[in-house]
Amino acid sequence: MGPKTTRVYETLRERLVTGQYAPGDKLPSERSLVDELGIGRTALRQVLARLVAEGALEVRGRSSYRVPGPGSVSRPEGVEPWRIHGERDLYDNRWVKLQLWDVQPPGMESFEHHVVKLHQVAVTAVLDDQDRVLMMWRYRFVPQQFGWELPGGIVDAGEDPADAALREVVEETGWRPKTLEHVVSYQPMVGMVDSPHEIFVGYGAERVGEPTDLEEAGHIEWVPLSDIPGLMARGELMGSGTLVALLHILANRRAQGITAAR
């Protein structure tokens, strides 16, 4: 995004945050926003698409945008959490910690449950202006399988996840995203493993050099988004972070009435 486009994005984002555009409200027409904000329609649509990707707006019809309203499903009340009576380490090193927790579900006897703690991870899907995503073809020895992955890795102690996301993209691919936005936080294996995942989407990229993390890099390629459903069906997308990021992008494009195969 250029300076003017960024300014318009920040203006609309501020209106959403402060409630000037309240949940359930319909945004002014594109023509009204173009006249008010002094921006071209193409650039405005780029801003609106980014806000949709962030979940700040939703598309209704071809060019009608609304602020998402409160969900129809409310949080259940009266459901009690499990009690944790204690925990002890069984194994601990710089990569993984294995613990045994004494837990008690509501209305049941307590029992011991294994818990694995891993580092926080940041994963990034970088998109270019040709509807392609930056990916790596890699071999993973644990499942003994080749597959496509997005760049990502461990967030260092004291490091901001966004900084880690940018660093990992550069180290593993040699490309640097021009903009970066956080889209979701999640846990991939909530029953036993604590492994916070932070998913980012980057827009635009410039080549800044060769990959410096040769162990992680593998084969690097810009993959058309239209290929993603087929790769998914063939089981060639590896890692939950890769799947979550790409499904997020495809779902938002579908909501905007944009197909990845355009």
C-alpha cells in the first residue's frame, strides 16, 4: 500500500475501533467513500479487501460492506472448568517440556494427564499481485514425507510474534513482505499439547537476498492460489499453520466473491 492508501486504511480502521461504524452497520457506498477520502476506487477496494481479510468487515452482495454484528451463538453459562491440583516435570530441554498434571473434570475423580509444552510459533502466507503465495517444498522426517509449507518458525524469548514472522520469511525464502497483518491465534492440539500458533498474511514482497536458513529453506516457489485446493486434496500441504493460513485466505476471497482461479 502507498502512503495515501495506508492513510485511508488507518482512517477506516480507526472508525471501526472507536465505534463510529458500529457492529451491524452498513458502510457508506464506495462512491461516497471515494469522494470523502480522496482516493481512487481501485485503491479503496484494496483497503476494503484488507479489512475483510482481517475480519473487520464482511461483504454483503457485490460491493456492499457491513461491520460484523454479534454472533448468534452466545457463550454457555454454568459450565465449570477442570481443576488443576498440581503439575510436575518429566522431561525438559530447550525444545520441548513434558509434564504430568493432576487434573479433575467437574463431578469426576482426579487423574494424571500428560501435557507437552512447545514454543510459540509464527507462520506467514505472503501473497503477490498475481494471486500467488510464497511456499517451500520440504521433506519432514517425522512423517517421512515431502510437502508444501509456508515460512514460519519459533518466536524467540521476548520477541514480538510479528517480528518473528517477518524474520522467518526473510531467513527461509530471501523475500521480505511489504506489509504484514495478524489474522488468528490458535492451538493445534488442545487435548495434550500447548503450542500457541500465530498466523499472519503478508502482501507484496521484495527479494532481499538468498535464504540464510539453509536447513529450513528447501525449494522455494510462488504457488498460484488456484492450485491450493488440489494440493490440499492430494495431501501435499503440511502443517496446521499452513492449512489454517491458506483456508483463511480462500474463505475470505470466497466471501468477497473472488475465486482463486480468476
